Amino acid sequence: MAKRTPPRPSRTVTIKKFLDGKVRLERKNDAPMLYARAYLQGKYVVVRTKETNFARAQAFAENWYLELRDRIRRGEQLHEPTFEAVVERFFAHAKEERTHSESQRRNYEEKWSILKSHFQGVRISQVDAAFLLRLRNARATAKNRRGERVANSTLKKDMLFVRQVLTYAKEFARIVTDIPKMPSFALDEYRILPTPRPYLTEAEYKTLSQLAKARAEDSELNARSRRQRQELYWFILMCVGGALRVGEAYSTRRSDCALVTLKDDDETEAVHVRVLGKHSRGGVREDAYILYGGVFAYKELTASRPDAKPDDLLFTENHRDGMKELLIEAKLRIDAKTGRMRDSKSLRQTGISMRLEKRGGIDYRDIAKWARTSVAMIEQFYDQTHPQQSVERITGFRSQRAPKK
């Protein structure tokens, strides 16, 4: 095997000094192009003159040096890093020190891939309140992948990402001393309104689940398609029966599930599940309980795989595309009232909303605890029952009257 030739050492020769020796013209590795070098603010600054002629290179270097001096007099830091460079250091710090979860880091990297074009050549000190206001306004005119205006909630997440980077620059890198004020989202144009995911009514859910069952029982399916459709049917029943988030369902293992009998009057059978939920910290799982049709689905699912190991995932398929196809076939993909699209996340919404509609004397807090969320979130995002239903529930306080003829 031939030996590698060691790289030739770089050689820089000073051609001329001027302006009292503060600026030098240099040649690197005998190349015809000339460079200028000056020592400013504690470090050397080098620029390519793009000239091979001494006189023209000196004139370029003098103008360059005087411009740098003017920038220093205006208070500019020549060696200050760009915002882009600080972002890279922020990512490295977050990974090394584990200040953010892996999923959060991934979200930040996706966010930066969208915002990066707005920060080309921008230094960290230039990211002030005025810059952030311009950024918000510019992003507000952009279009998302569906050709729609970027949502105000997305704009706010843009600002929160920038703030995270600036906080790192201040608290850890010690590059900046202040964090600029973030743009306001109080004006009507930028106000963030709750946009709960559309749910399925009881009749719509019945239509969807019956169609999912019929599709799984199609005699013309091959073995793989039948298995996928059967699992999708069980996935729907369990997500609605336990108000499971999509991520919770996909991360559930066999060993996380157990059949239990509740101590209610009917001794209802349920599936106790330890889910890796939205609020789980350090891999600690939360308690979830799957009821009614979800119990049937769990029994069928486990019976279909008798050789599964305890650490095997409950669901072996990703049903994003299958759920979309099912909703389209059932003509339930678009919610008629809001015009928003349904997907797998609508199943959790459906499970919660169905219990809100039929809760009777059930306390909001019990529903919130069962769904592993807060009462405030139930009120703001999940309770989509029509106001008339609330009015109908409170009309019983009057004394009983004789029925009308």
C-alpha cells in the first residue's frame, strides 16, 4: 500500500507594510493573489484583496482597514459570531449537556432549517427587537406545505426558538448581555386562538369503526393487508377507549398492559396501561385506563400474537396513511363545521368529547385525570359540545310542570 504524501506546510510571506505597519500585504503559498492582514480588537483580521497588482491591492487594503476602524468607532464587535454559528453551538451544548430532550432537539433542528435563510450573515447583536419584529412579519407572509398562511402559533414557536438560542448566548456562551423583547401576539392579526382538532360525533365514530371492521374482514385481502387493517381497527377502538395520544399508543409494550376489574357498581373490565405520555419525564410512564370497545380490541390484539414477548410493542404498524385512507372513504376526513382535517390525533379528541357529552354527574376533574391532562386543557381544547347541550342540562332546576297538551 502506497504511503500518503504529507501535506505541504502553508507558507505566508509579507510583501509590504503600510499605515505605520498596521496593515500588511501578504502572499500565501506563492499564489499570485494578495491578502491584507490587520490586528484589531485583540485578533488578526484577514481579507482577500482579489488583486495581483501591488498598487491596487494596497488601495483596497487601505479602504478596507479604514472601514473596519469606522465600524469599531460605531461600537461594532468585529469578531462577534453570527447567529448561525451560535445556533450550531447551541445544538452541540443541548446534546452534550442534555438540556433538551431528543425530540425537542429534533424539533429545533427542523425549525432552524426553515428560519436559517432569514439569518444569513446576521451577527448575534443584530438580532434585536426590531429584527425580530421584521422576522415575525416576514414569516407571516410565508406559506406552509399546504399553501396556507403560516399559523400564528407557528410564528410564536419561531420566536421561542430564537429566544432559546439567545438565552444560551447570554447564560452559557456569555456572548450577549441582554435578550431583546419578543414581538407581541396580542393584536388581532397575530392573536393565537385555540384550534382544537376536530373530533367525531358518536354517530360518525360508529360509521368509522364499522367501516374499519368491514375493511379488515374483506375476503379478497392478502395476509399483510388484512393484518394491517385488523390492527388499525383495534388501534381506533383502543385510542378512543383510553383517550390515548398517538405517541402513547405506539410506544406501549405488552408488559405495560394488564386487564383489571374496576370497583364501580358494574365491576367494569378495563385495560390498565402504563403509557409514555406527553408529561412523562425521564422515561417514567403514566397510568391510563382503556374502557369498553378498547378492552375487546386489546383482547383480540393479544390473542392474534400469542408468541409476542413482553418488550414487544403493542402496535407493530404505523397507521397514519391507513387512517387517512379510512377517513376519506368514510367521508369524514374534513370536518363540515370547521373545515379542518381529521387524522389519528382526532381519536383522543373523540374519546374525551364522547365522555363529556354523556358525563351526567361526572366531575370535569375525573375526565381530565383519566385523559392525563388538566381541566384547563379540557375546557380550552377538548370540550367542543354545542352550547345548547349545556343549556339543556341546566334547565331542570324549575319545579315540575304539567306537560303541554
